[in-house]
Amino acid sequence: MGNAGASLELRDICKSYGIGKDRLVRAADDVSLTIEAGAFVALSGASGSGKSTLLHLIGAIERPDSGTIISNGQNVTALRGGALADYRRTVGFVFQSYHLLPALTALDNVIAPVLPYRTSFNKRERGRELLAAFGLAGREHSLPAKMSGGEQQRVAVARALVNTPALLLADEPTGNLDEATGSEIVELLFHGYRQHGTTLVLVTHDTALAERCDRVLHMHSGRLAASPPKARAEQTTKQI
């Protein structure tokens, strides 16, 4: 079960924020980028360089001030209302700070994104399968406050994958975790990416993790510099 990965094209994307009374910070400064369907891309750069903003724009959490974002041939920046909501359902998000709903159990957090909608699968069964696959069988009824940071991030990854998204966006998903737990979370992300052909864009400061990706994109002051895509043979080696 799963969707084919989404292709992405960003054309001349700009996004600025007001800082104080008169100062503007350009978080995305004329960014143009093409990502193949099914690619695994890392975004690196210093804090404040625009990495998270770029993820939010791709995922339609925010709108650019100018420019165009195309996903699978669809102009995302032109979407409104129900069409925009439909696009967002094809995107999975994993954040550094988990963003679990504290009053919901692990299972209910996983299935929360699909609860309002009809699906081709049994939602609770799908949630249980994901939790079990991520080593949380028997923890379905646990509240986030009763779980470790690593367990909470596992729930967050399961939530991001519950609708087998075409595009997975991860913003420093291991930033709050120790090295061993962070490595486990990364493997879960890799597994979801490989199993379903999902396109994965990952923000990370971890050089070793970035090197496992097909491409590494470096951001500085809202501008982008890309390393060349790796040879397919090397990509295959990295994924084994």
C-alpha cells in the first residue's frame, strides 16, 4: 500500500518576515529547485538560514510572497480551500518537538490526521500496525506524558506515515534525542521512504545523516546551493 513519490519544482520562491519595526528578513531569497519523485534530499545550513521556512512553504503550511511551487504538475501556490486541504493530506510532517496532542493516546495521535476523512483502510487497524512496526505494540493507549522522547517521536513518525504520503517533510527529527535513539528514528524514516517510494526532504545538522541522502542542499541567508545528485549506483549502495 502506498502512493508514488511526489515530484517538486520550486520557481523563484521568496518569503520575508518582519523583524521589529522596519527590518525585513528574507527567509527564502529567489529559491529555484527541482526534486525528482522518490528522491531523498537533505537540507543543511546554520540556524536561521531558511531551512524550516522552505519546508513550510513546500508543505503549504505557509505561502510564499512570490514564486511558484509545483508538485506532480499541480500548482500548489494557486490552491485554495478544499483543494489546498487535499494537497496537505498528501504530505507527512515530522518535527523536532513531536507536536503530539497531550490528551490523546498514542493510537489516537497516529490516526488524528485521517479521522475526519474517508479512507480505503481501517484507520485504527492501520494505526496499530504502524505502532507495532515502530516497536510500540502494547503502548496504543499510553498518553504522551507517559512516554519517553524517543517513543513520542516514534508516534510522530507513525502519524506522518499513516496516510502513506507522497511527500514526507522532516524538520530536525532527531534534534531532541540522544544519538542511539536518533539513529533508530532515522532508520524508521528511511524505511517509510524506501517501502512506499515516498519523496523525503529532511532538515538536519547531522553531516553523517546528510551524506546518506541522494542530494545535500545547503542554505545560507535564504539562498540555496545544491550538491550534484549522486550516481544511482552510489544511491543504491547507501540504501542497503
